[in-house]
Amino acid sequence: MVVDVKDVPDAKRYEARVGEEPKVAGIAQYIRTHELIAFVHTEVSPEYEGRGVRAALARAGLDEARAANLLVLPTCPFFARWIARHPEYEDLVYQSRSTVSD
């Protein structure tokens, strides 16, 4: 099964389609700035559950973030868990640079 993922900037999301089917199988919504992309919500249609659609969305979004030199804020629980299971993407995760003063 081939999952095709494309960025749809006007909708602020990645869309996944399975094979030649025109229906959107899943989405990963984001908020993007010039230095950061926050993945805020991931959703897959029930008929595509368990077929690797979420993983394809995560991999495509994170690979494109790396290519664009963006840091990633995984506020979506799925993205946070996926990155935790794939340490090759941990270097993309945004870390606060602020310090607390006494």
C-alpha cells in the first residue's frame, strides 16, 4: 500500500491519500513560522486506521521540516509519541531557550 502525503499550505495541513484513491485518508494540521512548525492535530479516517497513514504523515512532515531547517513543536500527542519512538527525529524538537531568573 502506497501512502502519498502532500503539504497543503493554504489549509495549513499535510494530507495523505492511499494509492489512487481521491479521498483524503488522513491529515496533520500545523502552525508554521519562519523558524518553527507546530504539529497540532492528526486525524485518520476510520477505514484507514492501522494502515500506516499516521506514520506516513509524521515522517513526511518531519522530513520536510528538516529540509526547511525548521524546529518542531509536537503539541499533537501522536507526533510527540512518534518522535519518542524514532530518535532520529529528536534533534528537530524545539527546546525553550529561556532561563528562569531568581
